Amino acid sequence: MEKKAELVEASIDNGGYKFKIDPQKLDDIEVIEALSDGKQNNLLPVIKGIIGDDEFANIKAYYVNKHGRMSITTDLTEVVEAIFKLFPKSQA
């Protein structure tokens, strides 16, 4: 049985919003498979698979409350960058 990982913290909006990620989800082949499955709109399922539907809804609400909407080019990009900053470095 795999031991549950300690959650790590990520932040967006210059630290204005913080959320936790299970680092094991960042080192899961399913993330790569979802990114490369040939579908046009597969980024959101990957993000939601890593942080969960509820946390994604919280982040979206944060941006909507702040800007009136969640921008793909700035806000979503910031979320993706915050997640992948925590991506495990190669052990090779």
C-alpha cells in the first residue's frame, strides 16, 4: 500500500491565494497520458486531476471575484505555472 504523501503548498496571484497539492499526482503517468491523448481540450482535466474539482472551483471563484472572470491567458496560465513549479525534478 502506497503511503499518503504530505501535501505541498502552491500559490498564485503573488501569494494572494494558496492551495495544496499531493506531489504524487505530479509524478503520475496519467498526467502525461492526459496531456498527450490527442484531445483538443485536455488541459482542464489534467489540472482538475491534480488539484481536484473543488479546489479548481475555489480558484476560479477567487479570480472571478477579483477580476470578474478567469482569464485563460493570465489566470489559468498562472495556475498551471504554480502547479508545475512543484513538478518533481528528474532523479537521473
